[in-house]
Amino acid sequence: MAEGAWQDCLNRLQDELSLADFSTWIRPLQGEVVGDHLTLFAPNRFVKEWFDQKYAARVLELWREMRGQDAAVSVRIGSA
């Protein structure tokens, strides 16, 4: 169910973003869900920094819509 919430978030982002932006900045992320906390793993610092600047606020907003206002999102470099 938790991974389903992350997939729902991905589906919403795919509808909102251009194919190029989604493929470049969102698709490379790996998600790990523990309770209401979503940890995203970026493949490198460049992707992480771009995501933080452009998409992190929207992902947090979507995640809280799906999981509640106490839900949290963090981003790390590495893999799940």
C-alpha cells in the first residue's frame, strides 16, 4: 500500500510534467516508504539539487495529500 502511494504520486507528476522533465528529473529517483515518510534516492548530486529546487515542494504537497499532513519527504544521493 505504501509503495502504491508513491506510484500514485509518480502518476500525478507524470500528468503534470512534460515527458522530457519527468524522464530526466523524476524517473531516475528511487522511492522508499516507511510509514508516512518517503525517502527519495537521486543517482547523483546534480539530479538531487535540481529536484530540490524545482520539484521537491510539489512532491511534498502531493505526498501530504495522500498520506496526511504529518507525512514527510527527504532526498538523498544513492540507491534504495
